[in-house]
Amino acid sequence: MEEWFEESFRELRRELRRLMREVERFFEPVVDAERGEVEPLYEVIDAGDRILVRVDLPKVDKESVEVSVIGNKLVVKASMREPLRLCDLPYYARCEVTGYKLELEMPPDIDTEKIQATFRSGYLEITLPRKKAYRVKVE
């Protein structure tokens, strides 16, 4: 009976460790604990002639928002007015989040010279216009 109980307890501990690893993997792409950055909530809408990217950036002032294009990636960075502590998650208990970072791969037909961004009340909207296609007359 004792042996059965000990084996069951060992199995339970193995399962709990596996579950904790899965939970940590779930948060890995969202929180960068070393840099104190979190990936914000966002949505991407294909509107035909343009792509709209809407990013939720609470606790952020307009002056701290940076939007840039690096290669074929759209990069959004912003600093929070005050840090956010992640005390309720055991893995991140000592982690403070001080900003946001989002990297999105852009399609090749985006006209990077005409990208526009507006920020209002913690909400960033980026318009990525598509390049116009031209038909060449063949003679």
C-alpha cells in the first residue's frame, strides 16, 4: 500500500512539473522577463488596399510610442507610465513590466514610405497602404 501511494505521489509531482513547463511556454512569447516587455493585444485587418494594425497600449503616453520598419517587420515599442508587477504568476513573481514590444512581419507589397500611425487614449492604429499595381502595355 505504501509503495502504491509513493508511486502515485511521484507521478503527481511529474505531472505538476510538466504542467508548469507548459504554462511557462504559454507566456514565453508574450512576456520578455529580462527586458521587462510584454506583447500588447493587437488585431490585423486586411482592408484590400491597406492593412490596419490596431494595438492596445494602456498606461502609455503618446510621446513614448515608437513605430518603425526594420527590414520586413513592423516594430512597435512603448514605455508605460508606471511599471506593472506580475506577482500572481509564480514564474514571473519578481518581474516588472515597464513597456510593450510588438513585431509583425509585413507582406512584401506594403508602401513603407506612406505608413501612418495615430495614437489616442491608449489605442494605436497603424495604416499600412499597399503599393499600387501598374499594368504595362505590351506593344
